[in-house]
Amino acid sequence: MSISDNVRARMVEGSWVRKMFEEGAVLKQRYGEDNVFDLSLGNPVMEPPPEFDHELKRLVENPLSGMHRYMANAGYSETRAAVAAQLSLETGVEFTMNDIVMTCGAAGGLNVALKTILNRGEEVIVFAPYFMEFGNYVDNHGGVIEVLPTDEQFIPKLDALEAAITAKTKSVIINSPNNPTGVVYSEDFVHQLGDLLGKKESQYGTQIFLISDEAYRKIIYDGLKYPPVFRHHRQSIVVASHSKDLALPGERVGYIAIHPECSEREELVGGFVFCNRTLGFVNAPALMQRAVQNLQQVTVSVAEYQKKRDFLYSNLAEMGYSLVKPQGAFYMFPKSPLEDDVAFVKELQQWNVLVVPGRGFGSPGYFRLSYCVNDRTLEGSLAGFKKAAQKFNMC
Amino acid sequence: MSISDNVRARMVEGSWVRKMFEEGAVLKQRYGEDNVFDLSLGNPVMEPPPEFDHELKRLVENPLSGMHRYMANAGYSETRAAVAAQLSLETGVEFTMNDIVMTCGAAGGLNVALKTILNRGEEVIVFAPYFMEFGNYVDNHGGVIEVLPTDEQFIPKLDALEAAITAKTKSVIINSPNNPTGVVYSEDFVHQLGDLLGKKESQYGTQIFLISDEAYRKIIYDGLKYPPVFRHHRQSIVVASHSKDLALPGERVGYIAIHPECSEREELVGGFVFCNRTLGFVNAPALMQRAVQNLQQVTVSVAEYQKKRDFLYSNLAEMGYSLVKPQGAFYMFPKSPLEDDVAFVKELQQWNVLVVPGRGFGSPGYFRLSYCVNDRTLEGSLAGFKKAAQKFNMC
């Protein structure tokens, strides 16, 4: 037995997104890439904005001496300062570079943050449906994940949270705009959540970290804004990424930001830097840190994503699918017309449409589709959705 | 108490390299950058070879559609195939891309490999002096590190290894060319090591992974070659990096290679890919994967490093320092003239020379110096070494 028992078990349990990816590859081989409509992956089809190409060219054509060497494990001061300035602007809370650690994307940032705070057996609360990698991340560092429900609109149920928090609760992870639902939490909700965490901290004499995964923070529609968690809870950690806002998922650059007034802030940041180093990230990729430094206010075309959302939402709603209208990110999470979401996903596959069953996000009975794809794929998928709707008498 | 007890303890124990870095920063501020001779860090002063600049420019000026998107977690097929071809050439063992997983440098690769194989409490053997991060990496994934001695020439003692291997031994990590000693293991040694591991595998009915950290494989002097471990042990995993051979430490690109005939190879590679994803690396940075694809036979100027070694080695030897002549990497590990290596390091600091105490590598009574610095720094350090030699009557 070569491989770790735990890794083997978790591999078998597996990632539904990846499973769909593999089944999709088979379909594409059989029917041709153009005849399969793959809405299973959150791998944006959009290219980075022209400002990114410009920055990258500028850096590569005018190389700085030592620009590919190690820097401090927290990242370049200039990049950290640029992120801090932007966060100050967005949140009204004053950040400095000392509150920022550059990371290998949000996935790297989450692992670093969890490793830093978790003692073995401490609990981390998430709300289903949720990005299932959270479970792997928490397990990596000896934590125990606890999954709580959301309401009909996919908003976490605060009464369930109140009942679930114990002296062992170290953190609550939220993700808004949300993968897989596209829901954006309101300022009122975040305020209530912060209040509740504060109350529980007092009750138990503990600190409960609100970790806000904001990979999609800049992809929000209808003029909405995601309210800064920093205004509502002091023990707040934001983990962000340029994977989606600058369409750079393969380049692995993002950051951790901690509330400037977080208690034991300095030790926590020291922990982030230590864990960034010792988990083997060492630092976020050097060239990409410099490339994103001047692009903190730049985002891919949100209008284009909104157009895709409008197109798909209105079509699916008209066909009779039951779904919450997403306000951000680039996912929808409709109810599965069959109770068995895997069976329904297989039905859709017969019409060459690929989506992910809701159980891949801890919520059986739904399915996720990702609309960060080109319009031809979106348009092509409609026939399959329509046939499924007819077959299951939804119209 | 916000931070994990284990992380806090390990931070306090700390990295001597980092401590020296911080004390050096103070000295530099006081005396000026040019008057401090910093031989403490393995951060190559050399720029990447011109071939790298050429490749990077070519990619950036002719962007491929989707070149910054996610790819398979194992990395681009083309890059994996290029690495496999090069390894086949170097080792005489036939590799395919299926034996290669691209990683965020060797540090990322080591974490991925250890996470994949280790069950809680399983043992990993290293030989002092050793790169102390190995201890953090093993601990990250629930393993227990066991440190064994080397001989006067810094070659692992195989009789000690034979006595130390138990049914719980999951892996032995070697690092050649070695950090901190610069020693390169001989083919004969690697053969004996492989034999011993094979014998112990039969005795216990286990598999013992030989993990070879080959971050410095291409930086070898005097026409020597590092013998491929793959020829001598079937359960072999090589972890490599382009941080040193292409001088890209900040860019985080390297790979794991597994013996094509390793038993349970496919499950192991599946584990690497899974752990690469779930530890939060997701994939090695996209642009850098492409940039190194055609550079598998390119290396920074090894002759230049050899010149630096010759210069420093002959000077230190002449002053009376007792040291093993390094044959690779860019470190030396002389005996400390004082039994207390930290005290000696502080003496050197008085003459503005920065090195790292041997206890930072598990071997008190020595010190490490890094000569991947510019010639001015090397030359400037000699006065301090000379004064210390005189003070401690070494001449």
C-alpha cells in the first residue's frame, strides 16, 4: 500500500467536477469538441483584459534585475501596498501592506490561513451548497468540517449557525458571490453574521475567524456590491484571487488580507508567512505579482458575463427550471427535475450537455452549471435543456 | 489564542536562514548594503540564461488563446513530455509524460509527494546536515522525521540507516548535490543505498520511497554527474525545480518524476495530482510551464559558479578553515572554529559577514555559506574570514 489511506479515500470520494470533466472528454472525443456543450468547469473562457497584456509585455520587455529571484515570503512590498490601497478604498477600513500576504491564488490562501489557525480537531463551519474543496483544505490541516444548511435563497441559516457554534469552532467560511449558486450576500446578512460571531466569541471566550472567500468579489451584476466583511467582524480574513477578475486561473496569484485590528494580528500574519513558506508555496509567482500590481482596479468585462447570465437564466426559467437568479460569479444552481441529481446529469449528457450534480457541492437534488463559456456553447446547450424539460414534463 | 499551537512552536524554533536574513537587514541598514557581505541565502544572484528571456518574450509577444487558463492539474502535456524526454536522456530509463507532474518548485513537489504517501505516524528518514524545511514538510502531513548521521565527508552512514529502518519507515529523503554541504553522492553510494532499501522492503513487506531532492542536479562541477536514483531503486521519486538551474526561484516551477516501473505507479500519480490540487497549488504557474518547456537542456553558467567555488574554497582552506570541497550546488559547510557555531556566526557578523550556523541544518559545530552571490561580495567577505581565522589561531 503505497498511498496514504486518507488520500485514497478522498480520491475515491472524488471531485464531481473532475468526474464530469473526464466523462466530458470521452463525449468530446466521440462527438467532436463542437458538438458537446460543456458547462461543468469554472475555467473562464475570457482572455485577461488588455491592461494585463500590456503590463506583462512591459515587464518582459524591460526586465528588472533580479525579477525572477526569491522575494520575502509575503510577496513584493509594492504589490502588497497596491492591494492594501485598493482594499482601503473598497472597504473604508485602512489597510497597509502589513495586512496583506500574496498567495498562490485563493486555494493557496485558504490552505495557508487554515493551516495557520487550526489545531487538530477544531471545527470549521461551511454552508451547503459549498465549494467541496473546502472539505479537503480543512482536512489537510487537521480540522473538522461541519456543514450547515442555507434557506431557499441559498442564504446561510443563522439560527442553525447559532445552535452549531461550540467552544471548538475556530472558523466560519463564507463564499460570496457564491460558487455554486451565484448568490451575493447582503450587507444586512453580513452584519447579522458578524454580530452572531461576536456574541459567540464573548460567550465562549474564543476567537472565531470569519474567512471570506472572495474569488468572485469583482464579478457582480445589477449594480450590486458585496459588503466588506471587515466592517462587521474584527476577526476577519479575506482570501482573494486574480483567477477570475483578471482571468488568470492558471497563473496562481491571489492574496490573504487580515483585518488591521484583528487581535493577535501580527502573530497571525507571521503564521501566514511561515505557512506560505513551509507548505511549499514559498511565495506567489514573482512575475505575476508584478503584473497584477497596477491592475487592482481592472476587471474582465462583467457586462459580458451578465449578458451570458441573462441569456441562460431567462431561457432556463422559461423552460420551467426552478432556479434562484444569480447576482454574481458565473454559476447557476437550478433544482434538478429528478430527485436523483446524478441521474438527471446523465440525462443531460445524452444530449451532450455537461453540468455537475448538486451533491458535488453538498446539495443533492440540484445541479450546477457554469456559464463562463463562449456564447456558441451556451446557445448549443439550450436544445438539451429543452429536451430534458420536455421529458420530465416541466413545460 | 488565534494561531495553531504547532505552527507557533515551529515558528519559534524557526528558520536560522531567515534569522540571519533579518539580522543582516539590520546590519545593511546600519553600514550600507555594500559594506555587508551576505553569504546567508540561497537566492542566486545570476539572471536566468538568455534562452529563458527569449522564450518568455516569444510567449508574451505571441499569446496563445487561453494560455492563462487552468490546465489539467498535472500540468501541460507538452511540458510534461519535454521533461520526460530529458529525464529519459539523462537516466537511460524510459519516461513518458504520465510519470511527470508539474509542481510549484521542489518545495511544492516535496509537500505533494509526502502528502500523497504518508499515513499519520509513518517515518521519514533524512541525514544531517539537511535542509531543515524537510522537517516542516514531513510534519505538515502527519509524518515523523528521523535524522541520521553522515560521515566526515557528509555521506549518509548506511549502517546507521540499516539499523534505523523499521516497518514504519515510509521514505528516505536524499538531497544531492547537497544543501548545505555541496557534496555529490557517487553512483556507488546510490547503488548501495538502493540495495539496502530493497533488502529492507523485502524484510518488512513494505515499500520504502527514495525521494531524491534534485533542486541542484544540474549545478555540478569538475565534470562529475549525479547518478540517477532511478537506476538503483524502483520506488523512487525525484523532485526537481527550475529555481536554480534556470535561476527562477521566485517563479515556482518544478516537477515530480516517478519511476515508470514503480509499483502502484498509477495510483501514486493520481495521488500527486489530487494533492497538487487540494493542497491549493492547483497547478504549476501556466506561463512558466510553457517558458521552461523548451529549456530542459539549458542551464545557467555552471562554470561561473565553479569559479566562485574555487575562489572561496582555496581562500578559506588557505586561511586554515577545515572544509570538504563541494562538488555541486553553491554552498560550503566548513567546521566552525568555535564549538558554538552560533557564537562564531556572531563573530563573523562583527566583520559584516553573514553566514548560517550549522545547527540550522541539524549539525551544530559547522556553518553554511552560500556563494551564489556576486564576486564583490565574495571578495569582500575574505577580510572577515581572515580576521576570524587569526582571532581563533587557525593560521
